[in-house]
Amino acid sequence: MPRRKAGAILPLEVSILEHGLQSETFYGFGLARAIADSDSGLTAHGTLYKALSRMTAAGLLAAEWEAPELAEAEGRPRRRLYRVTGEGQRTLATSQVPQRIAVSTSVSLA
Amino acid sequence: MSRVIRWVEAWARYYTRELSPTVAVDRRAELASDLFEHAAAEGTPAAILSRAIRGIPADLAWRHEERRAVRRLVPMERRVVGGLIGWMVGIAASSLLAFGIFSIAITIQFVVRGEIRPFSATAVTVLCLTIAVGCGVVLLLRRRTRALGALWLAPTSLLIHFGLSDLYSKSQTVARLSSEFLGWGIMSVLTMVAISLVFLAAAVLWVPARKDAR
């Protein structure tokens, strides 16, 4: 498998950052539902949590476990809450620049 | 539904084994939360199973990366010493096993030809020690049991003494070396001690690694 270029992010990671910016914090299953593909359904566990783990390690996301009292009050296991960091926002903005250039080029050619 | 969830959780326990405890516990807890939320959102067992199965390659890739990260935390000197000790243990254990099998094969030849009685005390000792070495080699093959294997193998270097004693009457080469080469006795004792020390050093080195892996 070819190694990824430094700073390059995958479409799934772009989706995670885009959806992550829509709320203050998000968690695994909620995110899987938000970015669900109509063809293949919810993102696979391994794919989703590997991406979240990599993005956290890269500093694009910050993760923390929610307070146990909240989870207990709602009768469910604790959620691991993520939020997009400043680095994540910058990376997303950088990844969208080539797309914007491509769109504006195709518009001007038309 | 609960059977599918148990299966997914068992799979998570399997692929998070021997990782850093924090990383493993976090992943399992996060997955448990996901499974609960998915079931509560009326996800079907088939949908949950499909997510788990489709994610298997990513789970394994993630495990591989995490294990590499754990290995990188081990200092370079310790990795080099660990690798060297591993090789020495492997060579010593396989040489002992080969020597034991060779001694047994020679004894069987003599028994078949009717030149010696089948169950001499030395031959039986060689057989028992060779079996013990074989068991030690099997223990060495698994990371979890390799420290025990190395400890188990330490006293089996006695096989050299009993094997040579057994071969003395059956092999002209051994008989000639032991009678003509003055340092033969000391050398065989030193070899036994050295091999035992290698096994003991490996057992000491590998015990903490075994604890870390849990």
C-alpha cells in the first residue's frame, strides 16, 4: 500500500472534519449516522475508529471521555467525545483549496 | 442481537490483545458505546455484523500500527539485546533438540542391531531430557509463554552431559575426543553452563515484556 503524503487527508477524514465542525463535540456512532452513505450504510467500526484514532494522534481532533454521571443518568455506556482542533480546521481548509480551484477553473472554462 | 454484540466484543478483545492497556481499554469501551447506541437506534443484527466485518481489515491495520508504536517505545539497546538473546536462545534450543534426537537415533540403531539393551538409565535420561527440550521449544514459540520456556530450558542443558555419556560407547568420534582432547570435559561443562545462562538471561529479559503485553 503506498504511503500517504504528509498532510494529505482521506475523503472520510474530510467528512469527519466537516461534520465535526457542525457541533461542539461529536461521538463515534453519532458521527457514523451523520456521514452514513446511502449505498453502504453506516461506516464500518474499524474504518471509523481507525480514522478517529489517527486524526487524534495527528492533532486534528481532541478526544475525551464524557462524564460518567451523564452516561449513568441516561442509562448507557460513556461516549468518547471528539472536537475538531484548530489544526483540524486548518487542514480541512487546506484540503478544500484545490477543490475550490478545480471548481472555479471548470466554471471559467464553461 | 446480544449474540452479535458478544461476537463483535470478542473480536475487539482479540484484536486489542497485547496492545498498550490504555489503548486497548479505550477502543473496547468506545466500541461498546457504539454497539449500544446502534442497538438502541434499532440497528438490526445484520447491520451491526456488517459494520464489524467490513471493518476487519482496518482493525488489523490499526492493531499493526499500535504494535509498531509500542515497539518504538522500547529503547534501541534493549531491542538489540532482546533480538540477540532471542537468536541465541533459538540456536541453543534447536541445537539441544537436534543433539537429543541424534543421540536417540543412534541408540535406536544399536538397539535394533541388538548390540545394547533398550532401556539403559542414560538412554532413558537422554530421552526424557529431549522431550523436555521439545516442550521448552513449544513454549518458546508463543510470546506469552516464552519466558517460562526459557526458564524451563535452563536445566535441560544437562542433555549435553548425558548425551555425550550415552554416545561415548557408541560413537568413535566422541570416544576419541573425550580420551585425546584434554579440555573436552571442561569444555562440555562450560558449554552447559553457558547455554543455561543464556536461557536464564532470556527468561529474566522476557518476564517484564510478558507483563507489558497484558
